[in-house]
Amino acid sequence: MGLLDDAELVILEDGLVTAAMFTGRRRPSAEAALAAVIAARSGIRADDIELDWACDECGSRHGAPAVEYPPGPGGVPWRGDAAAHGSLLVAASALGVRIGIGFAPGEVGGAVEDAAFHRSELDAIDSTPPGARESVRAVLWARKSALLRALGHSALLEPSALALSAPTADGAPGRIARPVAEVGAIWGEVRIHDLVVPGAGAVAALAVLP
């Protein structure tokens, strides 16, 4: 598998999504990592993978890229995303579903709360034992970042207007806790997976949208 030999691979959504997690200062670029993940799944050489990182709305490079080549099997498109935070890089590919990758530092200060969190999320943080509050903040912020990245410019949404479920002991994926007009009818089908990377100094999440 070459470049992926140094990654931890995670399979999600009954095989629809593959994520590769790289750590360390010598990690590959986001483009190379994503091409490697798509190549491993599609059977196409990584050098032949074509990605377009320009936003359809503004032309800037932000959000998940479009996979221009290869086409997916049976007309189902390949989707992908790759992003880095510090020494951690996550690249993921999916068939059909939209995905987005988000991060949060291991500790999220209180200054972020009002801007990033819904009132119900702040209540969930406050109801958590003091020793675990920073962890809950980080997970919620990573989940929200992943979802907003997957949505891109398709929804102009203030982060604090979006209420997500808090992390649970069973490790269940995060969900949108209540309908939000900017997301539309799919809000109940959105899932956000927490990616555990010990020692990375950051929390990562991967959002999956139909």
C-alpha cells in the first residue's frame, strides 16, 4: 500500500468510508494522502487521481475537494476530504456520501464557547463532571467543524445555531440534535464519527452526509 503503510486505517459506515490517520512531522501532504486512500479503494494509480480543491461558490481552497477522476462504480461518485492539524493528518474517501473532516485542540478554552456552541451544547458541557469538560468541549468543536466543512457553502450556518449531540460512553456517532433549516430534510441522517488518535494533541471527527 506504500504511503498508507504508515497510517492507521479506519473503516466506517459499513465500508462506505475509509479514513487514514497519519501522525508525526514527516507526514505526507493532504493531496498525497487523499490520492493514496482513493487509489487503494478504486484500483487507480495515485498519480492518476484528479482532485479539485476550488470551492464551486467562491473559488477559494476550503472545504472538501471534488474528486474529478476516477468515476465511481455504477455511477456512484467518489467523495473525499483531507485536512491537517499540527502533526495530525486525516484523509478519507467515500462512495456516494459527502464527508468532512474537523479538528479541535486537546483543550478548548471558554473563549470559544459563545461563538461556537449552541445553548444545549453549553448545558451538556456544564452538566459534565469538571474533569471531563475540556474533553467534551473538544469533541463537540471537532464534530461541528467536520459538519460545517462537509456542508461547505451549501449552507450559510452560524456554528452556534447548530445543536449537536454530546459524546456518550458507548462511542456512538454524533447527531444533529434538532432540525436546522440550513441543513434541510437530511438533518436526521447526518452522522459524525469521532476519530481517536492517542498522543496527537488534538481531537478529530469525520462527518457523513447523504
